[in-house]
Amino acid sequence: LNSAYTGDGANSIGGLPCGTKASAYASMGPMPDPYYCDSCDKGFNNSNQFEAHMAQHVACRHPGCTFSAVRRIMQEHISISHSSASKSISLDTPEDIERWREARRKNW
């Protein structure tokens, strides 16, 4: 069993070399989704799925806001980002954003 995964697809099933277990590559971290929606924190396997998802996005109507997402997440965005209570939430650094995303994952 080779210790390095090259991802070349030769002699592979599902991107992993034949005869190996996915858990052998768990320490390498998650394989990136080729199509990913940052707003919804969701990955897709092909362009058709991604485009169908993106067609469900709605734009935020708040002046100057460029955020878009599916309706459920848009409602959360508006209550978090544009309500008077949202002024205490800081999303200025990558660490702040990651904490907010983790809190959101727990609720959904």
C-alpha cells in the first residue's frame, strides 16, 4: 500500500486505488468538492447538481448586500446580518467566519 495518494485515477474505484480502504486516506483530509456553494456550505459532485442548486438562490434585498442563498439560509442571513441584534456579531476575520459557520452547522 503506497503511503501517498496521487489522485491520478489509474487502477482506482471512486478515486481511491483498488484494494484500499477510504479510512487509509482519512488523515489526508477531505477531498474537495469540485462544485461548492460557500453561502450554503454545501458541495456537489457535478455541474448539473450545482447549477440546479444555484438556480434556487435568491439575492438579499438589503441595500449594498451582495449575499445570495436558498430561502431558508437567506432568512437566517437577514436575521443575523441585518437586524439590530446583529450589530454585536463580527464577521471581519476568517476565525470569526469559521465560528459563525460552526454555530450554523449545529443548528441545521
